[in-house]
Amino acid sequence: MTALLAASAACERETRRFHDEAQPPAAGGVRLTALEPGPATSSRALRHPYEDNAWAVSEGKRLYSQFNCAGCHAHGGGGMGPPLMDALWRYGAEPENVFASIAGGRPNGMPAFGTKVGATQIWQLAAYVRSMSGLVPKDVAPGRTDHMQVKAGEQAAPEAVPRNAAPEPPAP
Amino acid sequence: MRFRAFAGAGLITAVLGCTDGNGGDAAASAGAAANRTRVADTTAIASGSGAEWTQVAGDDANTRYSPLDEINTANAAQLTLAWSFSTGVNRGQEAAPLVIDGTMYVVTPYPNILYALDLTQPGAPTRWTYRPEPLAAAQGVACCDVVNRGPAYADGRIFYNTLDAHTVAVDAATGREIWRTRLGDINRGETMTMAPLVVKGKVLVGVSGGEFGVRGWLTALDAASGAIAWRAYHTGPDADVLIGDRFKPFYAMDQGTDLGVTSWPPDMWRTGGGGVWGFISYDPDLDLIYYGTANPGPWNPDLRPGDNKWTAGIFARDPDDGAAVWFYQTSPHDLYDHDGINESILVDLPWQGRDRKLLLHPGRNGYMYVIDRATGEVLAADAFGFVNSARGVDLRTGRLIPEPSKAPVTGRVVRMICPAAPGMKDWQPAAWSPRLRLLFVPHQNLCMDHEALEANYISGTPYLGADAKYYGGPGGWRGRFGAWDPVAREWAWTIEENFPVWSGALVTAGDVAFYGTMEGWFKAVDAASGRELWRFKTGSGIIGQPVTYRGPDGKQYVAILSGVGGWSGAIVSADLDPRDSTAGAGFASAMRDLPQHTTKGGTLYVFALP
């Protein structure tokens, strides 16, 4: 199966993986700042296990409503929790950062869902969260909603390059 | 009048009020005031001498009326800034400062810092600061910004609630914590934002969290020890609601056994909402407290067939043991988050030829209720703005008559529901002038599109089941400040504002009414005519409660906290993104231009005549 997936990106976009063992990111890999001692390490792109998979992102969208994320973050515009559709991140925009935000919670009122929700679903949620600011490929982001139109679809979300979280290339 | 919490105080203060009431006549002649007869101050049940401001609403009757008249319609234009104070917290400032014995007490939004400012010294330096250090996680379960509506005072102690659902008592002289009682659990979505009322040695406090499926309550704490004296739930069996022999609701719809269970689908009362986050009033003669209960949960009404007692209504209770005396449900089976928490202002007025003890309640559902506060009988319920979500209130049955075409249906988008979820008027408290017999009502004009959805109860997360987006109602203005004449049952005058008027009101014996706008203007208007007398641009939008007092130097001062936020201002205070029109539970889309008009802040401004 892995071989097949690797064979074609389009296949990856369509695959529905019901049983797999997505793992939480390794603890040491979750980095919150671009600042580091000594020369900058080139950022190690950890591929999000589901970011190329349309089904996983749409599952993330469904879970986002079911786990009441929408009650606190609305459909990305924020409320009790901060907006998730913009370019500003308190705790990092990388897939492993978003995973950690959801799984471990954050001190100013983000509940730790990791005690109740499995790693697979959290990765799906993370992929959907990132789709709200255009950080996953357009062809996997959900295109429409079954409910009241409240914003442009995720597919149409302009890529909001994380402004305060991404490591910058070394200054000249 | 510092220790006002005993029966009889009302009588004494009313007499004081009379003498003060006659003093301001000369000055109040300006404007179109001629048609308003000034009457002696016999209508407020308690108003104090006005030198201090010992409770958020000014008095137990919740009038927010001051007998001070040094600042009046003739000289208000000369008001100038006396001093200011930064709270150091840039979130919505909804609190009223208190003034007791030469000290001003200011409580901030989360982290709920309490400052004591020395009014006897130039510039009012800090006497002491008390930091309760509430749990940071409480910020995530506070529905509508991390606000606090102010402290209470009695017998040398300041009492207030922290966002993480504790009540604290602090020594007013030293800032030392005397007791701290935990009342709720943020893991169930329980927070506390309301200002307590102290009555006969009991500190009355309520819980917020109607958006989290809390089981709402009002609790009385012993002011001396902080021990819980009684707790009345607003859902569940009669025993838990403190409904017993004395309970005599006026209307059949509120009568029956265990309605807090039977008016819900099985067990849903356990997560049914009905918190208390507005103001409490007290009538020492009838010895009854009055307060409103919040919306039922979840928002989607399809999921909770039944009247959903005892949410979205008004309770009268005995302060000693909490026993319910009457209840009136303003929104049975609430469809739109139209809480009953708005304040009840206690006034005595001749009503159709008979002197009556009344309660004025500008309802969130858009109706201005005039209620007999001894019995709970509704004498009038008139729309005070554009309402299309209901057809009126049936005065025979007491029941709100919903408009069927605007009723939410799961999965259907219902458009142009007016008023929107925040109602015609939200928390922002009105003021009553016993001289003019007018009620000064800050409020809003918003409608909404609404889709009811499935809801999952997961404790500590929102329990809503609805998507909504709000926008300005008919007329092109989103807020209004007006003077309602409860006898004529109409507006005496109104002032339209661009944004919702989310600040409280204040009115004085100088016939000056004060309020603030979300752009940051603090305004003084002629209370008789609505003519603007003065305005001052503060640093941030105003959503606080103006107060007035006589300083140690003998001068009259007016104070207001500036700092935008709250539900309406969260787009600025919490940086919401209005590209999603459901941001801030739908409010951000109605306020998308607010960030061009104001920025975050948290500053107290104090004004006086030169």
C-alpha cells in the first residue's frame, strides 16, 4: 500500500486510510521559535502524514465541528480562542506545532484534546486547521460547506504565509 | 450610607434623595425639558447622599442615579479631565469603579487585579494592589471576552468574582485577602464575571457559562466567612431551585411541580444553562432580591423541546434563605440566546391611578417590561426597537408570542432575525431618573442570519449547535441611547450611534445622563431632551459603567473605564478575523469596521468641573 501511495500524488489525494497508526511527533521535534543558539539549522520539513490527502482534511473538518473547536475558534475567525485562518500563530504553524497545540493544549485556555482523541484524528484536525490559512495543497482542501456560507471555502483560502512563526533565512 | 445592607436604609436614603432632588431645578431648565415635570425623589427606593459610590449600580434599586447636581446641564460643557489611571490590562473594561471613604476600587478584566486608589492625594496614587492570580485556562471558557463587571462593598470588605469561578473578600483598608471560596469548575465551563450584591450579610454571586452547558445557579456566601449559605439552581428539581411553599408565580405557565425537570427532554436540565451574569437588585421593604437567568443550552432550540425552566426569566427570592417567591419567564423555550439576565430596576410609580411597586426590565428579546415586583404580574411589555422574532407578549398569559417564520430549524438558514442573539439590549445597564421619571437605556440594533446545528456536549467546550452572523438592523445605525418613558410607554428621545452602545448609563440630579461609545467618546447629554452637552475622546472604546461621587475635596467627579472588548468589541480586544462571519459567535461580522475606529486599551478617566 505504501508503495502505491508513493507512486502517485493523485492517488494519495484520494486514499481513505481507515486503519493506520499515525504517531505523535517526537517530543524533541516540536519547536516554538525560530531563535536558536549558534548557526541556524535548516528547518527540517516534517511531512504531515495527511496533508496530501483530501479525505483526511475533510475528516478534519468534520471533527473540527464535532469536537466543538468551532465553538471557540468559529470557522477560523476566532472567538474565545484565537483566529486560525490568519497568518499569526502563537505556538507555531508547522504541522507538529499544530498537532502539539491540539494534543497538549495551550496555557491560556486551549483544552488538551490528546487525552481523549487519537493521534490519527489529531493529525486530521491539524491538516484541516492548516487548510484554513491555505497551508495545504489547494487540491486537498475542502471546497464547499454543507451549511450556511460564512466565509470563502478553504480551497479558496489565500495562502497566509505564517508571519511570526516560520524560521527566516539568515539575514545578509 | 456605606453599610447599606439592612431594611430601613431605603427609607432614610429616599428622604435624603427628596431634599437633593429639589436642588437642581434651576440648572435643569435648558433644552426641550419644558414638557417634563420634575418630581421629588420619591420613586427610587434608595439613592444615598451621592458622596460615595458604594455599589456598581449606585443603589440596591439599581437606578444608577446620583443626587449630586454640581455638574448640571448648564455647566457640563466645561467638564475637564482631572486624572487618569492605566489598569495595565488591554481587554474589555466592563466594571464600575467603587468609591468608599476617600478610596476608589477598580477591578480589571482577567487577571482580575484590584487596585485601591487614594482620592485624598493629588493624582490618586495606588494605595495597594491585590492580585488573585486566577487560572490562565479560564480565558478559554469565557464566552464573551474576559470581562469583570465590578466589585461589591460591605463592612470594610471588597468582594468580587474571579474569572476562574472564585469569590474573594479583600480588606478594603489593606488589600489583604480575607477569604477565597471556589464556586465552580472551569472544566465544566463555569466562569464568573458578574458583580456581586451584598444583602444582609450575604454576598450574592452567579455563574456564567450558558454557552458551555453549565447548570446555572445563584449562590449566597456568608460575608464574614465566605461559607456557602445557600445555592439556588436554575434547572432541575424544585428542591434544588429552592422552590417551596412561598413560590407563587403569577402566570400558569410558570406554575407546577419540578418544571425544571419536566420542561426538558430527559436529563438535559443537567447541562441546561441558566446562569447569572447580570445585576441583582434588592427591595428592603418587600425583602426580595431580583435577578435574571441566562439562556438555556444548547443554543439550538430543536434539541430541547419544552419551556426549559428556569432559564431566560426573572426570579424574586428571599435573600435570607434563597426561597423563590415568584418567577416570570421572558423567553420560554428561548430560540435565540435571548437571556433574561438584563437588570431589573426597582421604582415606585403611580400606574393607572394606583401607586405600585414596579420593576423595569429592558429585555434582551426587545420588550420593555413593566412588572409588579410584589407579584410578578406584567403590566406592560412594549417593543423598544425593531422586533420581528416575536409578535408581542400576551399580557393575559404572560407568554411571549414567537413569530413562526423566524423560528430556528436544524439545518435551515433563517435570515433577518431581529433582534440578533445579543438582543435589543445586552448586559449594558440602564439608569433611572426619579426626577424625570425616565429610563436611560443603552442598546443595539442588530439582526442575524442563523442556522441551527447538531450540538455535542463535551464538558469544558462550547455547547452551542448554531452558526450565526449579525449585521446592523433597519435604519443604518447599530446602537442607540434613549430615554424611555415607562408611563407613556414610548421613547422621550433617542440618540442613534454608529456602533452598539455597550456602556452602562448614569444619570444625576443635575439632569445629566452619561454614556460611552465604542469609538471611545464619553458623552454627557441633557437627560430631559437628549441634547449633547459635552464629549471627550478616551483612548479606547468604552464599554464600562460610568459612576459619579463627591471627592474628598468636595467636588463632584465622574469616572469611566475605557477599554474596548466584551462580546461586541472582541474583534478588537481578541483580534478576531471577520473574513469568517461567525467569528465571535457572529458578532465580529457586524463590527468589521470597529478596528478602524478604536484600538485596545484599559484606562480609567475621571472628570470634574474646572
